[in-house]
Amino acid sequence: MTGAKVLIVDDDRDMCAELAEMLRLEGYTVDTAHDGLEGKRMIDGGAYAVVLLDLKLPLYDGPELLRHIKETSSARVIVITGVPLTEELGREALSWEEREPVLDLADAVAEKPFDISGVLESIRRFARPRSPEAL
Amino acid sequence: MQAEHDGTGRAGERLDRGESSLRPALPEIDSGELLASFPEPMILYDAEMVIRFANAPAVESLGFDPTSLSIDAMRERIDLRSPESDDRAVDLDQADGERVARSTFYRFHDSAGRVHMALGSSAPLVRRGEVVGVVWTWIDITDRVRAEEMLSVAMDRLEDELVERTIELIESQELLEEISSSTHLLMAGLDTSFNYLRVNKTFAGALGRPPEFFPGRNHFDLFPCERTERRFEQALLSRRVLNAKQHALFRAERPDLFYDWSLHPVLGQDGEADELILVAVDVNLRMKAIDDLRKATEQIKQAKRLSDIGTLAATVAHELRNPLGVIRTAVYNIRRKSGDPALERHIANIEKKIDESSAIINNLLNYSRMQTPSLKRLRVGDIVSESITGARKRFRTHPAKISRNLRGLRGAFVKADVSQLRMVFDNVLVNALQAIEGDGEVRVRGTIGKDGAAVVEISDTGCGIEPQNLERIFDPFFTLKAKGTGLGLAVSSELLALNKGSISVRSKPGAGTTVKVKLPLDGRES
């Protein structure tokens, strides 16, 4: 496989597995991580074109990881979330005011159960080489 | 000594007998009978001031026959005093020197020690220029004085009472006026046949009549009620205050008005009730307040329940979204990998159900996040049209027709939240179509109501709703569908309330249902 590298960070292993399978079928090189810290380690260790990132993660929270990714890499990030984007759902979730600026860092947001063709389209777009030297 | 009292008829004899004693002769009195029959007490003293004669009234007044007593003995015996002369003993013999008649007010004791009051006169008996005796007469005024004293005391007491009563009256008059002018006490005076004597303004006002309407009319002619009449009669007989709570006192005319009232018998001098005062307090406001409070409490409970349910629903919905996402991705992968057209129908079904589940979740979430609408001026007809288009798409295979007539809403604007309004019409249209099995029709009609509101009526020819269910259709989680959340109309109703609109439903089982959505108009443009 010579496809672009995609990292999936989601604590739902089934979700990771199905998404990885789907993307591999599309020709991408896929890694998965199941918690925030693992995700961070992988970001720090490899150059990913696209990161599919769940916001609710154990050990190292999604928004924090998003900020870290954006600060330390050039990866495009698609946030995949089950939390309604306009809703505060309790203490665990970030309030809109906290989350909004973080979400601004994301390149796209997909609410589960997301429209698959839409997500694939975004990944295709984001995985295209952007820098002149890559052309 | 003649100590015996032997009646008035023989006074003359006694005088005759006196002549035979050693005492100087009495002047000749022509008519002993006359003296004896003198109606007031009379005593005759001789020149040495010894009593020679007392007539019967005198004996009666003194309680003994004073004949033969000297004036000193007499004074001592009866403790004769004149209050007018500083309690000094009266000198009856003064008359001797002055030879004039005197009238004085005396006080003396009778033989039993009782104090007597007397108005007395003494006069010298003169014969040939010589005083031969003194006649003393008096009128016993003890009873009169006592009566006068009692009268005086009674008068004083009456006067005091009068003053007291007057003060009370003034006070109660003020009180009465104060009470009468108060806005919530109904007051009426009734005679013992329950005819109105007078009523205050509040009383008359409560029944929508002028106060002068009532006097002379009978309470039970105006407001017949046997039971109350019996109780009034009891109050009258027992002279006790009668109380009633939350009673429709004027039921015959105003069964809707309730009063706490009391009937006070006013007792006359004979101790019988000669008037009744009816005082009533309008408790409708209080009852309404209690009712409102109960309703409000109910609403708060309901709201709390909904809020709890909302939080729960949102949490559940959120948790379901993850697995649903996995299922959808897995189905995608199956389709991709198998490429088997024989599986396609099953895969399509799974995807359809994922969509449906997702829709239910969104509905739940919408209910739990009933947000402040972002009001924008929009054409209500456009929103309805969009919803109709959406419904047609979703119910492509449904044989029922959707017809519309939105001409009445042409150029009509409302201020509402676009997505919330869309959700309302979507929900109502889904309900309408789902109520129809097989052929049928959903008619959407837009008009401007008489009250100037935009009205959208969505009628279906479906199964209709039973009356007992009709009153519950806005309850959250109440559903008549096999697969419904029971949130559609509850959400719609809440959303419309947020957008200052309203929703109502009328239905005929077997014939169909009409849902009427009303929104305040925000101007019209052609």
C-alpha cells in the first residue's frame, strides 16, 4: 500500500476496526489508537496526513490531543463525535464555550453515525499532497 | 295613756277622754271626725309639748302610737333629724315662739329602725292669743325618695349606657362603613323572614345589581335553596351564628360563585333575634389561586420529569450514536467486500433502519435540547412547502396523496426559528401520513385567521384518534404508533410555544385528524 497515512483515535475498538478496514479497502495506510496517550505517542512518532479523532478519550482528552496535533504536525484532523455539537451533556463533556475554539482547529467535524461517503470525500481531499515539494 | 291605736273613726272619743286627764284642756275642735280622717299623718302636741293625739296615718308612718310621749322622748325615739339643717334635731317647739307654720324635710326612724323621709309642717295652735298646742303633719315621702333615687341611679346608668352605646354605634358605624367599602366583604341585613333590609355595594356588585334592588326582596325568592333556608331558620331560632365554607350562596343565579359566609342574628331587647346580618367573603379567587397553585405544582413536577427524562434521553441517545456509527461503517464494509447483489436488499434494510434509529435519536435529542429559538422573519409558506417536499421524498412509496393550498399565506411573514418550525411541520406531516393506511389524502391549507394569525391546517383521511387519547397526544412519550417515541407532538407543542405559536388537534375516529398550527403574523408583503 502506498496510500497516505491515516491515524484513527477512538476508544471504541470496533469503531477503530471497521473504520480501518474501510480505509484500507480505499488504499490508505491505517494506524489505530484506543486512548489519548497512545494517540499522542503515535502522532509524535509518525507523519500522518489525516487523523480521525474521537473527542471523548481516556487518559488524554480529545480536545487536548487535537491542540497537540495542530501544534506539532501538519496532519489534517477530522473530529468524529457522538456528542451533539451544540449540546452540553453533563460534566464530562466540554461546554460549548470551551469546545468551540478547539473545534475551530479541526479541519472537519462528523457527527456519528456519520455519512460515510462524506467522510471518505473529506479524507480524499485532505490526503492529497499540499506542499509544492510533494508535487 | 292611750297607747292603743284603735283606728281613725274614734279619734274624737280619744280627744274627749283626754279632757278628763290632769293635762290642760285641749282647744275644742269641732270635728274630731275631720281630724281623724285627715289623710296624712298628724300629731297634736299640747302646750307642754306632750303628744296628745296621733291619727292613724301617723301611727302607720311611725310604726307606733306616740301618744303621751314628750317631744324630747319623741325625738329620741325616732332619731328625728333634718338633713336640710345639717343633721341637727328639729326644734318643733320653735314654732311656739314664732307662731308660724314651717315646712321642713325630715328623716326619722320607725319602730323597726327603718329610715323614713318626710316632708313635714308644724304650726302652733293659738287660742285667744295663747299657744295651746302644736300640730305637726308630714307626708311620708320615703317611697318617693327611694323611687327617685332609684330612678336617678337608673337614669345615670341609662345615660352611661347611652354614651357607651353611642360610642359603640359610632365605632361600629365606622367599622361598618370601613367593611362596607372594602372590596371583598359582602354584607347584607335581613329581617326575620329573610327579606333584605340593606346590602352593601360589594354584595350588590357581586350579583350585578344596584344596592337598591335588594331591600324588600326575599333572599330565598331570589336564590331558592331549601337546605340553606332550613339552616337560616335554625340560626334564627337558636340565635347562634351560622357559618358556611365554600358555598354557592347564590347558586340559583350564580352557581359558579363560592363564598365563605356567616349569618349573625342580632338580638333585640326581648332576647329574640330581630335582624340577621349576612357577611360573605368571595373565595373564588382563593379557590382559583389554590387551583392555579396545584396546576403550577403539577406543571413543575411535569417539567422536572421532562427535564430528567430529557437528560436521560440525551445520554442514551448519545451513547447509541457510537454503536450506530460502527454498524453503519461495518455495513459499508460488508457491501464493499461482498459485492454480492443477493445481499443488497438486506444491506439496504439495515441502512434504512440505521437511518430510522438515527432519526429517533435526533428527535430525543431535540426534545432534550429545546433551545431558545433564534427568531428570524421568514415566509411561513416556504417552510411548509419545504416540509411537504421532504415528506414526499421520505414517503415516496406511500400511496396517499399530499395536496396543498397555501395561497392564503402568500406574502405572510412570521418571526420564528427556521429549523424548529421545519421540525414542527415535519412531525405533523409524518403523523398525518402514518395515520393513513393505503390510499388517502393529506391536505395542507394555509390561511390568515380572524385574529390575524397565520394558520396552517394539516388534515388527513386516516384512522383518527379516540377522544380519550386525544387529550393525551401532547404528553411526552405518549404514542399510538407501534414504533414511535411519542415525542413528535410533545416536541412540536413545545417548539411552537417557544415561537409564540400554538397547536391544536381535532379528530374523528375513522374519519381523520386535523392539526391546526397558529403563528403570530409578522406582516404581509405581496
